[in-house]
Amino acid sequence: MFKKSLVSLALALAWSFAAAQLVVGQEVVVGLKGGINVADLSIEDDGTSVESDTRSGFVGGVFAQFGLGEVFAIRPEALFSRKGTKSQDEGLLFQADLDYIEFPVLLVARVPTGGMVRPYAAAGPVISLEANCDLVTEGFNGPIAQDCETFNPEDPLLTKSADFGVAFGGGVEIGFERLLFLLDGRYTLGLTDINDTASAPESFKNRAWSFTAGAGIRIN
């Protein structure tokens, strides 16, 4: 699955740069971004919500931004995103590490301030491909991490390879002659029940707050 995710990431990058060549007379920016996820799982067991704690992890990758005039822009991204959840009970830590290659495509609406700094709002769909799933327990003997499917061989945890969701948030653009800097905050809500274990009735859905900073260069 991880190799397939890397191929998808490479294809997304190729598509972004190819699309940039088709945008004539508008601003085109390509760049890098990175930051932190604060994620957890929305868990339901037979219709009853189950509390889960947040865990922090890295999120980052590449983006392209295609201007559609002074106000609107389209921003496709390809990101590595670590999600999951954790809980602690009587000194025992249990943590689920879910790693994804994510492809948000956001519609950006900017405030035309006429200056270097432009606040913006953004929203759009997100497709996520699972790259890795680990379960971590930590007690008196230190942390033990195992793949989700082999953690309990008698009752393995199976997760879906793809997740579909929606992201919305906002931030600030800081523009110079050739450079563009981004400060971004968003909430990503997973719409797919990622639990693929037939014997388990629980429903698991990803959700995460993401806070990132990015830098790009204008190529058009």
C-alpha cells in the first residue's frame, strides 16, 4: 500500500506541474508546506459515541495554487498526514497511528486588500490513501508497536485503504514579487467508516485539525 501511495503522490505532482502550464495569464504558485495535525477518531459502537483522545503528528508536502482572478484560486495539494487516536488507562497507553497520503483540492477565496497580506477562506474535498496503520501500547516495559493486522492475530484490525472527506478553514497569504508565504489552519472531517473488520461493530471516522506554514514561488 505504501508503494501505491508513493506512485499516487508522484502522479499528483506531475499533474500539478502539467496543469500549471495550461493556466495562461493567471498567477501560478508551487511550493512546500508543513506543520502539525491534532487528530482523533469519531468512534461509534452500536449507535453510541465513544470518547477518544487526540494525538499529534506531522503533516506536510507540496502544493500548487492556480489563480482565478484577484479573489479566487484553486489549490491542489499532496500531503503526508499522520492521524489516529490515543487513550490512557491505569498507566497503560494505547495509540493508533494512521498514516495517509492525502490529496485535498481546495477552492480559495481571498480578501482583496491591495497589500502584501491577504486573509483567505478555503474548502474542498479530500481523498486519502492509507500508507500505514500501527497500534502502539506503552506500559512498564516501554512502547511496543505492531502493524494493525498482526497486533492481534486471532482478531486482526482491518482498515479501508481509502478515506474520503472534506476540509475547510482559512489562513493568510503574504506575497512578495516572486514568493508567497502561507499560514493555514483547517479542519478535515472524514466521511468514510474506515473500519473494515467484519467482526467489529464499531464505526471509525478520521477527523483532524491541521496547522501549517508554507512557502511557494510564482512560476507564471
